[in-house]
Amino acid sequence: MGRLLKNISIYFAGNVINRCMGFVVMSVATYVLTNQSDFGYYSMSSNMVNIIMTLVCLQAWAAIIRFVFDYDKKSDKIQVITTGYFIEFITFIIYTIGYIIFNLIFPVRDAIELYILSFGYVLNQGVQFACRGLGKNKLYVISGMVGSASQLVSSTLFLFVFHMTSNALILAMAISYITQALFIELFLKSICYFKPKYINLKLSKKMLKYCIPNALNYAASWVNESLNVIIIGFYINQSSAGIFTAASKMNSLIALVMMAFNLAFQEYSFSINKDNVREKMYNKVFVAFIRFMSCGIMMLIPITSILFSFIIGPSYESAKELVPLLYIGCFLNSLQAFLGSIMQAEKKVNLLFISQLIGSIVTVFVMLITINFVGLHSAAISMIACFLIVNIIRIWGLRPNIVLRFNMAYFIHYSLMFILTVYIYINCSELINLLYCPIVGIYFLFCIRHLIKNLKHTISKRVN
């Protein structure tokens, strides 16, 4: 548990800085790109690049971090990393040929920028997963700060000096990916091992067997998290997609903790997957995760009311009312990612994919039947329905090996407090929300008092 808390603190410190710079980028973008269609196009196109590259490259980077923990010798770890790079290299060449042919037949808007983004994404994913797999967490965190800083500088330059539009944000994101990867390689030098003698074809078959369903799982996850933007763009308009993207960016506040925890827990769950007491450890972390994340989200609601007008430009003011439902969806999303790490550690990747696939069907179905009635709210409603189903399937699917237990009494009093918080957020002024913050803060501390006690115990042990 102490190692998990240490890694969470490392990832959290880096995420705070990264997300702060991300909010500055968001503020610049929403104040400069008052044309919501440009912002909507950027969101739709960058999301499409992520999912296409994940499918094309079979998410080989996920196999890198999973298999590297199965070996103790550095030479064996290098074989895993190099074999993963080899899969990425071959698949990206195939993608390049297909992209050129497709663009000749159907010219793509911002084609060069999107190709650079594709390259940057694949390079970044491979290198950063190798970095984490080798235990270089601090290097990974610092590189993320460097990448975020480069995105902030380049996006500001492109928007203000060169007066670019959506292509400014696409290119800035590509630069951040490439900068982070190059910074890691400056110290890691993992690409130096990309030689034929380190490529293990037998290992590549095992990795492909693992990462193909994992890539399909990511595709289904992308449907659950990002397809709603594209559906809004087609069924309503790209301006509405831009408004929804601005609202969903507020989820970055939650991602400060969620990403830090999930990155650390993924490594932790892989390292203890053979321990006999792992069920007890999973439950201990599960309870702490639910309490901390759910209370943290409730704490963010009045804070969001205060900060929203500073972070998001006035052209996107209507996005504010979407935030509470999006926060619920984000919490359920973080929970399914937590359960997904356990399933990956237990190598239940097929059920991992099936749960996401069912969630994808729920996402599309709920959106299509509600979008004409509730408009943009349909995206958040579909997200909640989707991840609720995914979580139920995953908790059930982990049985009988792993039985996760949930405290129903906590759920009842939390739900009542959450409803009150949302009511104040929607109906009261920013001043009332500010005055309400200490009340939520006290409730937060009360709910996580056992976690605070454990944290103090861990810190005192390390000091002694």
C-alpha cells in the first residue's frame, strides 16, 4: 500500500502542473476560437486520430507495460519493449500508405497536421509506456510537464501570432506528444535497443494475443467516452459539439486525481497479480478509491461554479449546466478504469472487451433515443448509463476469484448530500457556492478519515 501511495503522489504532483497548463490552453482556445465550430472540429478530429491509431497499431504499448512486469532481467524487459516497438513500426507503415491513398481520393482537412498528430501519438504512447514499465515514474511525470509546456507555448504562438484556427490546436497537441517522447528518450534511450536481435517473434505472438482484444476494448471505450461528441456534431451541429467539449474539459479537474491513481494502480495491480492476499488488497483500495473520488467530485461542483467563468470563454457559458451530470459520468468512468486494471492484471481481457462493447451499445442507443428530447444532456445521460452497466458487468465478471464489496450505507447518505450540492450549484449564486464549500469539505474529510489515518501511518513509518 505504501508503494501505491508513493506512486500516486508522484503522478499527482505531475498531473497538477500538467492540468493547470491544460486549463490555460483551454482558456486561450475558448477565448480566441469564439467560432464554436472550429473548436468542435478540433475535438472531433483529434478524438478520431486517437481511436484510429489505437486500432491500427493494436495498442501495442498496452502489451509493453503488461508483459514487462513478467520479467526481472533487464535483457528480457528490453525484448518486450523492442518487440512492442516493432509491432508499432510495422503497423504505422501500413497506416501511412493507407492514409496517403485515402487522402488522394478523399482530401482531408488539415491533412498534414493530422498525420503529424498520428505520428506523435504513436511515438509518445510507445515511449511513455516503456518508461513506466521500467519504473521511471519521475521521468515520466517530468516529461509530461515538458510536453504540456510545449503545447501551451505552441498553441499560444499559433493562435495569436499566426492566427491559425483548429489546425493550431491539432499541431500544438502533436508537438506536445513528440516533445514528451523525445525528452524521455534523452534519458531512457529505449529506441537504441530497436534492433533485429532484440525482436522476439514468439513473444510478439503472445503480445498480439493480449493486445488485440485490448485494442478492441479501447475502441469500445472510445465509443463510450468520445463518440458522443461526433453524434452531437452530426445530429445537432459542430457548434454544439464545441460547447459540449468545453463542458467536458472541466472533467480535467477530476482527471488530476483519476489519472494519477489509475497509472499507479495499474502498475501496482500488475506487480501483485500472483499474491494470495490480492483480493484483500483490491478491496482495501476499492473502498478508498470510491470514497475519495466520489467526495472529491462533489467538492468540485461548488468550486466549478466559482471558476467556470475564468476557465471557459463567455461564448461557451451554456456549457456550465452540463457539468454535474458529466462529473457523475466521469466518476463512473474512473471506476470502470479501476476495475479494468484488475481485469488486465488477472488477464481477463476478453471480458474486459465484452463489457466495453455492451457499454458502447448502451451509449449509442441511449443517445439516439434521447438527443431529440434533451439535446446536449443526452451525451452525459448516455455516459452515465454506459459506465453503470460496464461497472456492474466487471464486478460480476471478477467473481469468483475476486469479490469486491460495496458499502450501501455510504451510498445513501452520499446521494442525499450530492443532490443538495447540485441544487445549490444550479440555483444559487457563486457567493453561495463559495460559502457552501467548507460544508462539503468537512463532509469530505469525515468520509475519508480512515484513508487519512492510513496515510499518516505510512508517512510516519517512512520518516522513522
